[in-house]
Amino acid sequence: MARIGVFICHCGKNIAATVDIGKVVAAAAKMPQVKYAAEDRYLCSEIGQNMIIEAVKEHQLDRIVIGACSPRMHEETYRACLRQAGLNPYMLEIANLREQVSWVHPDIAAGTEKAIALVGMAVAKVAKNEPLLTKEVPITRRALVIGGGIAGIQAAIDLGLAGYETVLVEKEPSIGGRMAQFDKTFPTLDCSACILAPRMVEVSHLENVKIYSNAEVESVKGFVGNFEVSIRKKARFIDEAKCTGCGICMEKCPVKVPSEFEMGLGERRAIYKPFPQAIPNIAIIDKETCRYLTEGKCQLCAKLCEAGAIDYEQQDEIVTETFGAIIVATGFKLFDYTKYGEYGYGRYRDMITGLDYERMLNAAGPTKGHVIRPSDGREPKRIAFIQCVGSRDDAKGVPYCSRICCMYTAKHAILTKEHVPDAEVYVFYIDVRAAGKNYEEFYQMAREKYGVKYIRGRVSRVYQDDGSLMLKAVDTILGQTIEMPFDLVVLAVGAVPHESAIDLAHRIGASTDAYGFYTEAHPKLRPVELLTEGIFVAGSCQAPKDIPDTVATASATAAKVCGLFAKAHLESRPMISAIDPEKCIGCLACLAVCPFDAVTSEAWRGKDIAVINESVCKGCGNCVAACRSGAAQLRGFTDDQLIGEVDALCQ
Amino acid sequence: MAEAVLTAQDYDRSFLAEVEKLSGQNVRLCYVCGKCSAGCPQALDMPLLPHQIMLMIQTGWRQPVLSSATPWMCASCGTCSTRCPKDIDINAIMDTLNEMAGKADIDIRPKIRVFRQEFLSSIAKHGRLYELGMALKLNLRKGEPLSDADMGFNLWRKGKIHLKSPSAMNKSRWAKIFKRENR
Amino acid sequence: MARYAYYPGCTLKSSASEYEASVKAVFNKLGHELEEIDSWICCGASPAHQSDAGLSSDLAAYNILAAADSGLNILAPCAACFNRLKAGAHKLKNDDVFRKRAETEFKHAAADVEILSPVGVLNSPDNLDAIKAVVADHHSELKLVAYYGCLLVRPPKIMQFDDPEDPVLIDKVLGAAGFTLLPWEYKTECCGGSLAISNRESALRLTAKVLNTARKAGAEAIVVACPLCHQNLDARQSQVNAAFNEKFAIPIYYFTELLAFAMGFEPTAVGIDKHVVESVKVLRRGA
């Protein structure tokens, strides 16, 4: 005979406002095997937990039902409470009376009835709970960082310095990411390359950090402590060990194509380094445009290379390694502004993105730092910045604020006045959001010191007129419409995740929001963790971030990984499958449906049976559903327990 | 430009809900970015710009909105609705304001109102528009007998103006459309 | 070869008679049949939807249901009628209460009827091929710009017709018939058609901008698919000239007039001589 205790939480007014708590407690007290029922205003508080512990002692309770918020919120809290009370932490069931009752049913009578039914089900289930035990699992103290922008670089440096072996995977030929493309950074106007390059060098010099550039994660198996990751090292057609980065091949290569790094404003060769400070400092052959790889002739680079590093036969290579933790830092890309028909669908040459403008402003960039009109190379004298292109725009599918554009536009406006002092600079904005340290001051400096004209109103249309770009705008504060020509229009385009990051999320079982940004485990209290234990998220792949926040989240993930690696071992989840060898008929239907390869076949007393590898099983329950003989059972969710719940509901 | 201080008399707490119900649009979505006004070909002739009208509806300034000439100046070109980042059909809201002002008998732009009345009365009578008849009655009511006479003459010269009124069949069926109580 | 329930609307029977003549000529030439909806009434145009949304929907529903028996899709050449009928069809499809009331009142069941514009229909691959096959050699070398106006494309959620910011269908079909269309930036700016009578000052200002931009783009003539645009640009061109001290003499063609001309019809046979601005000699000169 079980001795069940039931505790119902008011959650302040959250539950108590639409559920009659007294009625639920009275009903629970009468349920089978319930020896004690009580309520509290905040059960998760210390007072509430002490009440549970006292009640366990006083009434010799051996299992507990909590009626409160979602188990997602406080299951761990109450398990710890049971442990403190001397019970097995798995002798616990939670009826979700908040998310599933009070928050969704305004009617008190109906809500109370449902609450009683949910508590009844939990009571029926907990009566059949068995104590579950965890096992010790060893940790592989190696970390994988996916994405070699400033976030990935920072995380890898922190981990390397902490003494942990780390692999940094970057899909482009060089690490550096977006920050490598920026000219200067707000609000300090530091040269971006000058502050980034030392970090790039540092990470490449750390002995326990390995960089796989031009590589992508193929698949991730396993779980926290022991992820098995396959990484595709894409063919570079260069022997990395031999290439010295001398650059003679790229001087002579006859093929010129638009440079991705220069946002198409400059050119690169088919054999190239994306930028001079690239790390690793070795060349790569673009197989889409290389004359030899596409047409079978040329081989000029091979003839010139004294190191003999050119290898046209090189193939992609897949390596599989084990990591204890993963940090995802895949960054962002710009929204495709050519979706804006009202701004010409991208057909105006003198309309560029903010990222294009970064390259134009950069002394090492395609225009050597001269601000020009791409159409005729002349210096523009009237320059307009349009904010919120691809952000705060529901109609274009991007209702969120991209957060960085206001500040980078202020920076662009200031730099424009530095480069072209007699330029007329206008910023068309909806709201200026300058909520970082020294950001407001920086924005005000653009207006006060540099005389940048800020006009509040979204631009409706841009069209070509007499070689200029005409803007149809409004000053909403004045209530005045405006039609003005400009020589150059720079769009403050918002940030969206890479498609490949969304792909990756599927492969690592991470969830993303409606736009494809990674969903953190808790928006406030677990901002750098994913729901998949052992996987962390840094930088703009979680939401658009400026550099300080990106670096902060990167270091936060490194701290989380260090915390994980500092443990002696991990505890396995006990809620996994078990197969009763007596009942198993050896059909192996379970083996076919197991997504984690956790089932093997073994001989047992003269027959073949299925066996669960407990260190691999994740407790998804597929095998239980597939099992015909009832041999497979999910601990904590056995058929017996679930049928008990259904029976309780149907009584 | 503000011509007077708005007072409690100008405000009506049910105005927003009324406009939303009639137009089928959620006016509260508007965050007053101004893109509607920026693209409006008629902004020049509007005492209040469309984004200002939207904001005033949100607040509930019934009197100033309904007595503004802005909705009457709307050309129904739909540029605002097409480009609204919040997908609000602002054109439909302007129609609603016109309709509300018309029902409340607020005569902001009598010429425009008279045109609409004469147009609708012509089709209510014949089922189809009798251009000549409408034009003559309209000019009479406006007190501008020669309005558009130059164009009318040109069109008549080209044989495009019919003296005889048109008449659609099945009048018994369609006539009731024009009686509001049927709807 | 297809059959359509033809909804001419008021203007095609009066001030836009050349649009009707040319639409019929082109469709007949391509082997299509137009069956006029005999009991059609006015769509209400802007005066209806600007003063009484319910009246506007009812007029559209009445006309759509009047064509329902034929089982044919409705062809509405006038952009204003096309716009109103599309809005009505959208409401019939998405507003159950409205549809049931309309069906009871107008004694017809609403069928799944499509509202079509000749601009769209003539752009089908079959029709484009057929047009290429029947155009005569003597097409005009006139430099043209296609002016789409508002009503064909806006609001895009309801019209779902061409690109609302940069429509191309008139350019495409005339291109297939061998005409030279220039790119320009004013394809969908408003000419003020709905204001022409009630607020002439505004309408003339907007019309002048269209004419001016077309001239700047190097156009010798403008092509339209809307009788309201045509009336503003053609019949009111002299008023624009008077108001703004201009000397515009830009012929304004319905796109079907040019197709008919390319197919070998005499300009007078499809009413091109009925334009107020001289349009026949210019066309012949370019041919």
C-alpha cells in the first residue's frame, strides 16, 4: 500500500485566481492511497519545500504528487526536495495546473474540475512509480565550437586557455566571420581588423585548439559528455601542410570572379585567400570557377607553386571525433533586401547594403577606403541611409528588431562625414534604439558633432531619376512628405540566420524560433544553453547581437563548458527503456525503429533477444511503441503507469 | 498643424472599435512608421497625413478625424496598403472614414460627396452609369454648368458620349441592392 | 480556344468604346469567344466603395452570380471593374455570411468563378504563341511605356496579379507582338482616376506627373489597360497642358489596340481614331 502526499500550489494568483484550490485539496485527500493533502502559496519556495519535507516525515509518505506549474519549470526543484526528504527523486509526479489549466481556462468551475482530474491521474500514476537509479557516465573533456566568427574564436580561446582541447569548425576558408569584414566598430570606432586579428592569431597559436576551416558538421550522435560528431573537411585542393601562403598562385591565376568577402564590390581569383589576414594563411581553389577543375586545362598555379601544394585530386574528407560539449556560434547573414520591390528589387547599382558599405569604407577594401557611387565611381555628395530594411517588417516576414542596425548606421553616418566632409548625410529611421553602453552618446554625436540629419519616417519608394536615386519619404514628426534625390543609398539591412544554421539545428536536435534563430533553454535564466543538454549557443545565431554581447555570450558558453568538464562524471538519465528478457520474442522491431542505435541483439537462454545499451538510450519510447510482446518498457512511463492514469481519468 | 486644442469632446472611447469593425482592419497594429504617408500620391492635398489619421484613430479622436478632409482626398490607389509593413489595409480604413462621415452628414468636401451621390443615383436608376445625365446634374448641383465642358465636347465629337440613357435588364432584381435596409 | 463570360462595364459601352472594340477584335482573332453577361450592372467603382462598403460588395456579388449559370470565367477588361469584381469574389469566397446572403438574395449559387483581365489571359503561353503567329510584319517602331496604374495590381493580397511594384505583363504581351517597350519607374503610380471629376486639380497634377515621367523616359506613347487612366491621360491631356503650361501630345493606347494593329486591323476599325490626342498617324508613321 502506497502512502501518497499531494501538494497543490497557488503560484500566487497564477493558479489560485481561476482554480478553487481548496476544492482540489479536498478532492485529492479522498483519492486512493492518499494519506495527506495540503496547499501553499509558493510551493517552490523554501517554506513550501520545507512543508513537503516535514509532511513526508510526519505522515511517512513514500511518494509525492505536486499540482503546480509545468514540470519544464520545476521538476528538478521538486526532485531535489524529495531527495532531501529521504525519498527517491523519481517517486514524484507533477500535475500541470498552470499552463494546462489556470492560464488557459478562465472558467473557475471547469478549471477546477480539470485540475482535480489531472491530480487524480498523477495520483494513479505515482502509486505505480518505482525508485529509479542513475548511473555514472564518463565525460570526454574536448569541446567542439561550430562557427569561427568572433563568438567561436572567443569561446575557443577561453576553453583553450582553461586547458581543454577544442576543435573550431568554420565553413568558410578562413576564420574571422563578419567582424573581419567590418571597417570600424561602434561606439569606439576601433578598427575592426585591428582588434580581431590578434584574437585570430591567438586562437590559431593555442596548442590545444585545432581549427578546421572550410569544414562543416555533418552529423551529431550521442549525448552530453560524449557526442560523436562527423565533420566534413571540404576539399581545398591545396595540401595544407605544404602551402606557405606566399600568394604567387593568386597573383597569376587567370580567372577573376566577384569576391564574397568584398560583397561583390571587388574581385578575387579562382585560387585565393578571402582576405590578407586569413587564418589559416593558405590558399583555396574554388572548384566552381577554377579553369582546370571546370574545363580541364590551365594548371598554372600548380606550375608556379614551389611548395608543390596544389592537389587537384583532393577529395572531401569525413572525420569523426568525440566531444563532451558543443558550442554553436554560426552567426548571421543579411536579409535578402532584393525582396523590396518598392526599393527596386536590388536593380539600382547605387543602392548598397551596410555590409557593402563596410568594405567600401575599409582602406584595404575594393575602393581603398574611398566612398564612391558604384555606377560611375564618382564621390557621392548626398547620401541616404534607410533603416529597418528587413527588420520590424511583418509584411516581409521579419517583425523583429535586428538590434544592431541603428548603431551601425550611426557609425556609417559618422564615417561618411569623416571620408566626405562636405557630404549631406540623411538617416531615415523609425525609432533609434541605442540602449548599449555609450551608444546613446555615440548616436547623439552623429547628430551634434557631425551634423547628420535624422528624419523620422519609413521610406516608401526609391526610384531612379536623372542618374540619382529619388526617395519618397516622410517626416512623421513634422507631418511633411519629402521627395529628395540622393547619389548613394545605403540600406541598414537586418540580420537573419544562415540557412545552414537551420539545417544544423535539425542535425543536432536543437529547436529554432519562427525565423530560424536558435531557441535558448530559458530566455532569462539559461540564455546560452540549448534544451539539448551539453549544447550551448553564442552570438547572433540565437538572436542578432552586437560585438560586446556576442563576446559576452561566447565567454559565457565557455564558462558553462568548463563547469561541465569540471565534474568528475555525469549522471545518466534513468528514464530509459528496459527490455524484459522473459517476454522478449526477439522480433527486433525495436532495433529497426531506434533512432540512436541503442538496441542490439544478444543470445539469452537459448534465444535471441533485444538488449538496450543504457549509455546510448535517450528514452524516446519508439521501441516501446513497436514492441508486440510488451517486453520493452520505458522506465518512469511503463504501460502500467500510463494505463493507471487513463483509468483514473475514465472513472 | 494644430488649429485647436483637442478636448474631451473630441474624444470617443468607442471610435477605434467602430472603425476596426467596419473596416475589418486592426488599427492597433500601426506603429506609425509613416510609410503610408511617404508613398501617398495625395499627401499634398491632405490636411492630416495617413499615419496621423491612424494614430488619431488609435487614440480615439473621433471628431477631428471624421471632420478631416483627408479621407475625402484619398484616391483609393492602394499604395499605402500595398507597402504597409504591418499589412494593414489603410485604403479600407479611409473608405470606412468616408462612409462614417457620410452617414454622420459631415460635409467636408461637398463637391466630392455630391459626385459620389450623383454617380450612385445614376446607377441606382439605370443599373449602369449614364455619363451625360450624371455630368449635367452634377454641374447643376455644383453650380458650375461648364465644368469639363471642353472634355465633354471632345468626347461627344468622337462619338463617345451617348445622349440616351442605358438601362440594365432585371431591374426588379437589382434595384433592392441600392436600398440600404436590405443589407 | 476558350469562352468567357464578358463583363464590359459602363465605360466600355461609352467613353472607352475603342477598348471594347479592340478587346473583341483581338480575342476573335485568337479564336476566343466572349459571351456578354446580359444582365450586368455597374460595379459601383470608387464612389460605391468609398461611400458604402456594403453596396460595393453587393454590386460585385450580383454581377458574379449573374454569370454563374454560364459556368464560364468572367473577363473584365476595365481595370476598375476587374478590381471590384476581384474584391467581390474574394469576399464571396472568404465571408460565409455574406455569400449565403448574396446567394439567397440574388437567387444564384456562387460558383468557383475566376475573374480575369485580358492582360492576364493574353499572357498565357498558348496565347503568346498565337499572338506571335498572327502578328503582321508592319508593327510600329514607336517607343512605348506600359502604364499599369493602381487597379490592376493593388491591393496585391486580393488582386494577386502581376508584380505590384514592377508589373511586366503588358510589356510581355506587347513585346511578343514586336513592340518596343522602355523601362521606366512610374508603372504603378496613381493618375488620380477616381478623383478626375470630383477633385480635378489633384487629378491633373497626378496625370501631369505620369505624362512628364513618360516623356523623360523617352516614350513617344503610353500604353494602358484602364479606361480611367485612358480618360485622364488622353481626354484630359489638354486640361493638363492648360493647367501646367505644357505641350504634351502623347498618344495613349489601350494595349489591345496595339495588338489589333499588329494583327493587321485598321486603326479605325478598333476605334483608335476616337482618341482625343491624335493617335492614328503617329502609329502609321512608326509602322
